[in-house]
Amino acid sequence: MARWAVAASAVLIVVGVGSVPQNRAQDGTRVAFVNTDIILRQTPGFTVAESTITAETKGYEDEVSGLSQTLDSVIRDFDRQSIVLSPAARQEKQDEITQMQARFQQRYSELQRLAQERRRELVAPLEERIQTVIDGVRAERNIAVIFDVAAQGNSIVSADRTLDLTPLVVQRLQGESP
């Protein structure tokens, strides 16, 4: 049964691949691809946005490091003193540490959220410009679909490099004023 299922799957895959339109299929449908990671890194304004993000997240990282050091110090002190503490005092100190860990985790999550929001805020205008240029290239070249080879879950395993529009998009973005 397992051999039959593997063989049937292989046949379906071959048949399915054969029916996917190529660059210029019989019906005229065209496809191409870009790598938005490369495009973003080469977009005018990205280095400024990236350095701003790096500078701002440095403050967050410093705060997290300080909180982590404080928490580690409290835990080390507890470990040294736990032997001489009464069971009630030990439990009270453990509860204090648990609360401190919860506050640390909450602040860490908050700082991560703030960093992600700031990154989106700085990069979103660049991504909108990129999308506009990609849409323009797609329309200009009469392309039905443009895939992003940098996208997670990308199912492209091989592509004709002549269909890569990444350099053209980068060139057009760099030709614009920021």
C-alpha cells in the first residue's frame, strides 16, 4: 500500500508540474520572481532606517541586560542564603523571585513588541515603495505573477535566472529620489 501511494504521488507531482505555465505558457501567462530581502537592503533609505533601528534597540538590549543581571544576582543570593532560611522565609523569597521573573518576562516581551513596531514603522514606507515598483514592472512586462523567493514557505525550488526581476527593481528604486 505504501509503495502504491508513493508511486501515485510521484505521478501526480509529474502531471501537476507539467501543467504549470512556464514563463510564457500557451495562453500567454508569464511568471517571474524577485528577492525582496535583496531589494530592501539596496533600497535608498534602508541604511538610515536600519541604523535607527539598531541604535534604538541598543537601549532595549541594555535594559534587558540590566534586568537580567539583577535577577541573576537575586537568584545567586537566594541560593547562598536558602540553607539558613526558615521554610516560611525561603518560600517568601522564592515567591519574590517568581514575581520578579514574571515582571522581567513581561518587560522583555514589551520591549520586543516596541522594537518590532518601530521596525515596521521605519520599514513600511520602504516596502510600499518597493511594492509600487514591483507592480509597475509587472504591468510593464505583462507578467501575471511575480514570486518572492525570499518569502517563508516559498515553494520555488528552481527558477530560470533570466526571470529574476530583482536587479531591475533595485535599479528603479535607486534611480528614484528617497
